[in-house]
Amino acid sequence: MRFDILTLFPGLFSGVFEESIVRRAIEAGLVSIEVHDIRVHGEGRHLQTDDAPYGGGGGMVMKPEPLFRAVEHALDAGGCQPAEDSGATVVLLTPQGRPFTQQIACELARQDQIVLVCGRYEGVDERVRRHLITDEISIGDYVLSGGEIPAMVVVEAVTRLIPGVLGDPGAVFEDSHMGGVLEYPHYTRPAVYRGWAVPDVLLSGNHALVVRWRREEALRRTLERRPDLLDDARLSEQDREFLRSLGADV
């Protein structure tokens, strides 16, 4: 998997991918990350990358020429044809994008190359959206100064889904939002801490009981914290029966 990140502020990424899971994925050759400075492709002597909007109004708009050149350079470096010819994934990080979810992370994890375009200022020229970008992603209903932090989020979420990145290949399937529910509670040693004990079932050695307890606790937690997720969750009849016992209408 190759990530190409296009930004006006490449220094923001210094050190971010040099720790933990992402670093190990890079060292193992499972992931490569290239950060590109959009200003290199700017216009004129001053390498201009933004300009005032037609029609007036506050703020600046990112110009189309530098963005097209930057994306085409990244695709060429990664061995891809231009986006309109190859179906390459070119993502704009923007508050107007579709909300980022675990399911979208799974979609992206199946790609060979992802180009992440970090928006800034008032956004990008609409011709970039229409003719260059293939997907738009938001990490939440709020506004940041740019798409750099969202790009970091996408890289982290997608990287851990790539086969071989995590030590336990089955761990990802138990994560929150995989299968549409939140993850069950976790406990570790000691068995009793300040009078608070680990649930007996986790000490029983009965694997089948542990599996069912974890599923029920995941369902309980989802009902309490994110009941909206249950509308699209993959639920068995046993799951539904348990949720009904908690008062859920499923």
C-alpha cells in the first residue's frame, strides 16, 4: 500500500509516522508514505497556490493548476496513470466529505495507492473536485484549519487493516465498529484491584462462555452509547433476543 499525502505544510507530518503500528508497517515493507509539498507545483515566481475567489468574499481558494500537477506527479511516482484513466483513489480531506467510518477504512485498505489531498483555506477550486478528486472524506462534523490531521487519521485507520500489519491477524475483527457494534470491555491482571474484581466468566477457562459474554457486553455497550449503530449491525437472532431483554426494539 502506498500513501501519497499532498499538503501545503509538509512539516506537520514530521515524526507522526515514525512510531508504533505505522512505523512497523513501513519497516516491514507493507506500507510506504510519501509527503509532497504542493508549493513545489505552484504558479509563477512566488509559487502561488491560492487566489481570491471569483465573485468576492473572504478567504482564499486553492488553485487548480498546482493541485492537478501535484496529484499527477504523485500518481506517476506510484506507477499509476492519471486518475481519470486509472480509477486511482484521490481523496480530498474536507468537512464536506462523507463521514469517515471503519467500513470506508476497509474499502480504502483494498487499494494499492491512495492520494490524500489536504484542503486549506476556503477549500479547493470546484474543478479540482469535479475532475480530479474521486472521493471526499470528513472525520467529523467540525472544521479544522486543514486536512493534515484528517489525513493522519485515515493513514492510521487504513494501515492497521492491511494484512500482516498487526501481530494478531484476528484482532482487527474485534475492533469497535467492525460488524457494526462497539468493542466489549477488556480486563487484565490483577484479578482484583481496589476491591474491583474481573468478571468471573473471564477467569472460568470456558471459551464458549467468554465468547458469548464478550458479544453480549459489546451489544450492551452499543445500546447504551451508540444505539444508532444497531440499525445497520449484523445481528443474529440470539443477539436480537439479548437486546430485547435489555429493552431494545430490534
